[in-house]
Amino acid sequence: MLTLAKSGDANAPQKSAGTRRVASLPQLQIAHCPTLPHQMIFLVAMVFIVPVVLGLLIAAGIYKYGRTAAYDANMKPLIAKDMHWVYLAVVVLGRCVAFVNMYPMTYKSKV
């Protein structure tokens, strides 16, 4: 809950004798922080891990219950040319981008 500081409060900006008071934003006091840093770290981890796990489960289900022979035939040329590393690199790059986008949320929760 955020509260505004009143002019008589100790946190309100003080006016010295020879200066003009400049209009500014009110001073805010944070009474209760709704999200704690460890909660945000958990949230970032879930946003980072859950999509990968769901994608792997869906891919494994499609591979197991789909046309496995056709999938293997399409993957053999890629494996022969070592192109499977490109696909792995794309997945790793995607996870890095997700991490870089979500990690600052842990610091934003502290503000």
C-alpha cells in the first residue's frame, strides 16, 4: 500500500529559509511490498522453464504417436550434415533471450 507524505511529515521535502519551493512529485512510502524478491525469482524460473518443458512434452508425444518412420527419415540428412547443432543453438539462443528479458524482473520487484 502506498501512502502520500503530508506537508507536516518527516519525509516531506523541507523548505529552507532562502529558497523557493519547487513543485515536485509527492514522496511515497511503501507500507507493504506485494511481491518479494524470492517470489520473483521463482516466477522468472517458471516462465523460463515451463515453456521448454511443455514444448518437449508436446514434441515427444507427436514423435511417439505420429509417423515416427517419416520423422526419422527427415532427420537422417540433418544428422549426417551435423545440422542438428543448429537447431540446438536456436533453442539455446531462445532460452538466453527469455532469460535476458525476464531476469530484470527480480530487480524491479525490489523497487
